[in-house]
Amino acid sequence: MLTVGLPRAMAYYYMYPFYAEFCREIGVNLVVSPPTAKRTMEKMEFCPTDEPCVAVKLLFAHAKELLDRGVDRLFIPCLVSLERFNYCCPKFIGIPYMVNNALENGARVISPLIDMSQGKRDWEKTWIEAGTQLGAPPQQAVQALRLAWAAQRRFEELCIRNQLVTPEAFRALNSNGPALGNQQAAAGEETQTVAVIGHPYILYDGFSMDVLTRFTEYGPVLTAEMVPPAELQRQLVSVSEGERLWSFEAQLLGAAYHYIRNGLVDKLVLVGSFECGPESIIENYIEEEAARHGVPFLLLTLDEHTADAGLATRIEAFMDVQPLPVGKEAPRIEPATETLVPGPRAERMVIGMPTMGHLDLAVRSALAECGIDSIDTPHATKEILELGKPLAPEFVCLPFTFTLGQMRWLLDHGATHLLMVGGKGKCRLGWYAQVQEQLLRRMGYEFEIIIIDSPLPLRERWSGFRQTLKRTTNQASWLKIIRALYTGYHRMAAIDKGERICHRVRAFERQQGTVDRLFNSFVRRVHRAPSAEAAWKLLGEFREQAEAIETDDTDPVRVRIVGEIWVVLEQYANLHLEALLGKSSDPRVWVDREISVTQWFHKNLIPIREVTERKKEIHRAAAPYLGTEVGGHGHYSVGLTALAPREGIDGVIHLMPFTCMPEIVAQNIMIKLSQELDLPVLTFIITDQTGEAGFETRVEAFLDILKDRRLVHH
């Protein structure tokens, strides 16, 4: 009988009944790694990078545990989506690829996927293929898949019916014995009911030092898996597009709302892991709801360095906080639908919007054509950071903090409406606007927010997109809207093309800085250009001026910049990387940056053939290393790196904000890519603490490596 190993981490705590039943029905021996122990923690170094959350590092450690025991086939399914309209966190999507890229000596990962996001069942074929790889005929795999879903439902129903935590339900299913509920405090002691909300892979793993058991000493403990799915959905109606939250975070948020709103708990604890991306979004919702109902709330963040004494002290101090008066049952409160635009209607609409690159130029140009007033958006600066930082959740990414600061600045300078992109997906970007609105209203700001989502697919989203455009332009005619968008887009596209000219000319110009002075003048003139045609004429003039610059045969190294789009485009955030590379005299540098606002526009709003074909090429190049999109530009980072050698690139600089989920996946995989392709890759994790001196030193050292390699190859 074939044996496959399942790491006791992450999806194990959600999907073990499904995985176990599938393997049993196809005649495969599924071996689960032992519970986390000290020796397991020591194997976390199997994870190639330090950036992933502890859950990911633990999965690597458990995978190594299985490999050390002689198991050479790991069973790590790819969880893309478990429901029709939402996704799983990028780490659940990327983890099988991350582990597979770290394997050696013929070991491999078997990773069928589950993807219900589009309502198609194509993903079921991957399970049939996995069954075939493991020796089962297709019909047997189909039957196994059906029985696996039934086993998963039994597990979920057992948790709800008997109010069991996940490990208890696992034991009950395996033993077919009686299932007992929560532990209780000692008889005669005053008890408090506590909701402990957190991912099972944190709550029930050994590294958490029995955090759940510590709360049972005070009374009954309620967890997210005890709440029926229908009730979770009912509670999430109060959150705009709550059905599109990441699957597991939706369970946590819905359960927290259920316990708080129905007066079922005295206190609530949200247990998370350091750097957990999706948790940084739901944290604000839970904290606000707890405050609204007078329920004491504790955010408990754990990682592999959490000390037992400190954890115990925090729990004891929290449990000493006085709950609501005993005997006064809180009224049952029906969830109220969240209103995204509750601010008063201003007599005169003045729009402000966060930005990246030159996006604000295009939008403000379009608004002006429609007669709408707008405010110039300040680019990222220390002042803007300081406006956003005090309000932002702890582990949210840097673009969130900066755009929040821009919003605050715009409101302070007269904006009545804020315009923000939306689009719920794998990345956190789609949730920025809603959370930022909550945080700003908590500060006392009054405004309306307008969220622009992608119109794709047209059948589902065009109607909402059309209404938003009309509202933003104060019901302007379609002819005027189309003309406005046309003009705004072409201004932005002209500047993006001008930047590419700069990238090339900087590498060869005799007097460094000449093309930058011309470009800055060109941008100012485009801002004042009366039409799209005028903007393109200005680009032609700039191109002629750039071509006339005296040049030398410098034989530059070519450096490709990849990563998360906001930090790639915002020069303050990336410490003016492109300018730094442009100033290098030995070696000279020809920057290759494919990511731009124009490319983002065509990728997300209006596809064109050139961008679509390039996207396919990038995906094909990424496929051997990362077979599924993980959100944001994570897939692009891997694909563009894979294409680099054949496209004449000497080295890659990868930029990512601290805690960026898609780029954490990409960074992990790019370690293997760098080694396999013999391609230098330098990753910068951008935070508000990134120091300029250290940054420049690392860039200079990287360029020295590229120069030395060029000499060797010549």
C-alpha cells in the first residue's frame, strides 16, 4: 500500500476528515506527522525564508518531519476557494508550491486543488489525477471524492451539534465513541463564558502552549467551529460583501458577531499569529463590535517566540477585567446592514483619492472633464505615513497605512468624497476601503466613500460599475464620461511610456541626470495638456529630446524590478530605487520595470490583446514553480523572474511590503528560481523602518555582484 504524508499544520485542522476519507477510499495509507514538539520547532528552518507566518513555518517543519521518517510523497492540497464567491488566504493557495520548491532527492508534493470560486467543477479532475498517481482508477477516485465530502460534513456537524472543539471532534470520529463538550471550571467557582476566536491551526497546535485550556479554567469556552454555517452567513449580512471574505476568516468574524450580538459570552479573545494578513482585516470589525456591546476584547498574537510567562500574565490580567453585570441578559440584536456611505450629502462634491504612480493624474483629469472638483493627492511622504500609522491595524501592509494617511490628508484639506478602488479577491486590497472608512469615521470624519470595482466579468459586474461611474461624475452624459476617461487614460499612458524611455537612456547618457530633468519638465507639461492628442505630442517631443542626449557605450547591466505594485511605483516607499540605480556609474544600469499603472489598468479594467498575451506568457513561465494565482502581483513576480534570463536580464530586485501575503509566497519560491536559473535576486521587505543607508549598501553590493558576473561571462 502506498504511503503519503500529511503535515499536521494549516489545512489539516480544517480538512483532515476530507483528506483522510479520500485516501482511505483509494487505498492509500495517510500518515500524519506527530504533534508539534520541540524537535518539530527546530525544523522550521526548512522554510527558505523568515517572512511567512508561524503557521506556514510549522507546515514546513512538519513536512521535514515526515521526510526524515522516510515519507517521500507529501499530500498538501491547494485550497483556492471553498465557496462560490470567495477565496482562501494566499498561503493556503501557495503552500504546496512553496514546499515543493524546497524538496530534494526525488520527494514531491501531491497537490490536487479545490476551487469553487467560479462555480465550476474543473478542480475535481485534479483529485482524479491525484488518485491515478496513487494507483486508483478514475471511478474509484470519483467515489472517494464524494465520500470525502460526506466525511467533512459529518465532522462539521459534530462540532456544532455537540459543541466540540476540533481535536475533540477528530477523536470522536476516529473512535466512534461518545463526544463530550467543553471542559468546565471547578464546581462552586464563579465562571465566565469566553469566546476564543482563532484559526484551529493556531489554537490547537502545540506551539500555542495550550492557550485554549488556559481559558477553560475560568469557565465555558466557545469557538468558531461551534457556530452553524447558516448563522455565520446571517451575521455577515451586516458586512458589505461579507460573503466574499476569505473562507476561514469569514467563519471567525461571523462567529464573533454571533457570540457578541446574542449576549452569549462575557468576554472575547481573538487569537492570531504574527503577520497574519487576513486577520488584520477582520480584527477591526471584531474590536468595533465588541466595543459597541460592552464586551471586553483581547487581541492575543502568538508566534514561535511567545513566552509562557508573558502569555499567562496577559490572560490573567484580561480575565480580571470586569465583564457586563451578571444576571442582565443582553438583548438579541439583529445584524444591521453596513452602510458604506452614511456621511451627510455635501452641497458641493469635492473628490479626493489615494493613489499610486500617476493614477491620480488620470482620475483627476477625467473628473475635471466632467466638471467635478478634486484635490491633488499628495504622494507618499513621512507626513502622510504619520497620518495613517496611528489608525492602522498592527499587521496590515504598508500600502494600507499610506493610503489611509492620504485619505486623512485629503479630508483635512476639503474633500467631501473619497474615491477608492475595490474588488474582493485573494489580496487585502479589496478590503482597504471598508476598513479605512471605519477607522476614519471612528476619528470623527464625515464624508462619503465611492468604491470602484472592476467591471469584469461584465455579466456580473457591469451594472454596478456603470452606476458608480455615473455617481462619481454627478450623472454626466455617457459621451462626456467616455471622453473624460479617454483623456485621463492617455495622459497616464504617455507618462508611463516616458518612464520607459528614461529607464533606457539613463543607462547610456554621458551626463547623468540629463534625461531626468527633461522627464520632470515633460510630466509638468502633460499635467497641463488640454487633450489626449496634446499629451502624445508632448511624449513625441520628449522622445526626440531624449534621443538627442549624448551617450556612451556603457555596456549596462539590466536589472528587472518586480513585486507588489504600490511599493514598486511609489518612490518614497522604495527609497527612490530607480533613481539610485540610475545614478550608478560602475556599472551603469538599465532598469526593466514592466509593472505600471497602465498595465494595471489593462489587467483589471479594460483588457487589450498585448497585455493579455503577455500575461499568458508570464503565467506559462511561472507554472513549473507556482501553478495557481495567489493574488496581487505574486504570480507576476515569479513569472517575470523565470523569464529574466531568456530576456537578457542580469539580476532581479524584488520589492514587497512587510506582511504582503502574495509576495511572501513569491519570495519563498524565488529562492529556488534564483538557484536553478543562476540568477541573482535581491529582495527588499519594505516597512516604515527601512533605513536608507542599509538599503543603498545592499543595492551597491548587488550591483557589484552583477558587474563581477558580467566580467566572468565576458
